[in-house]
Amino acid sequence: MTDRQFIGIIIGLVATAMSSIAATLIALLINNSRLTDVKEALRAESKADMAALRMETKTDNAELRVEMASMRSEMSSMREAILTQLATFHMDIISKIAELDNRITRLER
């Protein structure tokens, strides 16, 4: 093998390696731009999902506040009914105690 043949083979190999490196770099650039597009699409979709979740959370919070207010008023009316019933029982007990006290006082005389 002569030097010219050897140089020809080396130049052929270098040219093949360079073309394959160039093809790889071009593929990386194309892939990178596709990844950027996908990344931007995902960001936009996640922002839309976050906005929807925020709106849903606000709606749920408003519903909970209304329900809590309703429960508070219900509990307040129940409390008033219980206090009224307790006052009635208290008056009944006081009258029974007074009646028993009168009976004992009569028995002692």
C-alpha cells in the first residue's frame, strides 16, 4: 500500500466520521427544538390546569362557607331550644324542691 492510497483511505474515513458527526449534531438540534416545543406546550397546559384548579377551589370554598353559615345558624337555634328546655326543667326542679321543703316543714311542726 502506497502513501497515496493510505492518505486516500484516511481522508475517506475522516470524511465519513465528519459526515456522521454532522448528521448527529443536526439531529440533536432538531430534537432540541422539538423538546422545546413540547416543554412549552406542557407549560401552557399546566398553567391552564392550575387556573382550573384555582377556580374549582374558590368555588368549593364558597360552597363550604355557605354551608358553614347554615350550620352555625342551625346550631344557634338548637342551642336556644336546649337553653329554653333547661330553663323549664330548672323551674320544675325548683318548684318540686319548694314543694318537698313545704312538706318537710309541715311534718316537722
